[in-house]
Amino acid sequence: MREAELAYQAEKALTLRGTLCTQQRQFDKFVDLAREMGTRDWRRIKAMSEMAEKHRRYPLALAVYEACFAPGFHENHLRQQYAELQARFKKAKRRLTRKSAKRPSPK
């Protein structure tokens, strides 16, 4: 029983570290935290990725998902979220490419 309680407390502490780093925008810690968190809880991975996306750090938003991938309870859900994020970025990139192609060149 003691071992299970310690594991629970360790997960809780890891979640708090992730929340703190996310709220303080400590982007340099996101990938290492995601690797340590794995796929045991999808919400903390999504929060870091969304913060990176919000601040236009698109490669980091993807890297957070990539770092967490390992067999685990929420692996399928996280892979689905990752695929949706990739699709959103590709769509935005195409939109930007079309806008820049329509813009007249300066004389």
C-alpha cells in the first residue's frame, strides 16, 4: 500500500511541475517533462502543447506529443490529438502560402 501511495504522490508532483512550467511558459522544459510524463494522463500533455501553440512555437507543440509517446493508458488518445494538431498546422501553412502568393510584390 505504501508503494502505491508514493507512486500516486509522485504523479501528482509531476503534474504540478508541468502546470507550473506551463503557466510560467518555461518552454525549454516542456519536452523533458513530456518524456517523463508519458501517456499516463493526456491533459497535462495537451496543456503544454496548447501553450506552445498559443505562443506560435509550432515545432515545440508537436515535439511535446512526440516526447510523451510510449505504451500507456492514453496513448491512442494522445496520438489522435497529435494527428489533429499536425493537420491543423498543415492547413494553416497552406493558407499562409496562398496568402503570400496573392500578395503583390513591392516595386
